[in-house]
Amino acid sequence: MKKIDYVGAGEMKVSIGPSVLKAVGVGSCLIICLFDTKKRIGIMSHAMLPSSSLLSFVSNPFKFVDKSIEIAVEKMQMLGCKKKDIVAKIIGGANLFNGLELLEDIGKKNIEIARKKLGELGIKIVAEDVGGNFGRSVYFHTDTGEVVVITTTQLVKKL
């Protein structure tokens, strides 16, 4: 049986052996799953906000999509992964704050920043389940790279 490891908001976890990285209650947050197709190494980040660029000090870089992606790619390279072998799957970025103008675009901005940053780093997005107005739970199987997404409406998707 595979080990299941919970990834909370503002966290990143790395798996070198077969396991399931799990995030639940994902709304406007963005889950970024990176997988090395050759070495079978996986990383899941559970980022809450798009960019750290407006802050002078960042106490937890994993809260931010841009920093989470940078650190995850660096970590994979430290483990011997090559960028050409790393693929990404992104999940989340929902709009759960209808009517609250300040918060309404956070999910959309999380998605935009992830696409931009992954593109800049040369990491291909091979699947995504983003947007909408519903929550998700995400299960990343690090031995196969498969990501199972269960929505709050009980829809199950395999990415």
C-alpha cells in the first residue's frame, strides 16, 4: 500500500518513492504537480496567492505560485532531474468568492502566474483542471504521475 502524505495550504512535499500526495478543500488555491517522467520523482505545491513580487519580505514562499514553482523546479534539479523530463499538472484556481471584488480574481491570477512561470522555466503543462466555482480534492500518484481530482460535486477526473 502506498504512503499517503497530506499537503496543506502553503506547503510543498517531495516524493522519491511510490506514494500519494493529497490536497483537500482546494478552492482558489492552485495545486502544482511536477513529475519527472524518467526518475519518477514527484512534487506537489499547494499555493494560495499568485505572486510574491509586491512584498519586500516573504516568510513562507510556498504560499505563492511563482515562488513555489521556482523552488520545486530547483529541488527537482538538485535531485538529478532534468527540465526536459519534468511535466506539470495544475489544479484549482476556482472562483469561490462571487461578489467580493477584491478576492474574485485570485483563482484566475493563480492560474495565469502558473502558466507564465512554468513557460519561462521550460516546463510543459500536460494537463489541467482549473477555474470553475467549485472545490476539489487532489490525489497525485508519484509512481505513475497520475493525478485524480474529485470535485465537490463528486465528479472524478484522471489527469
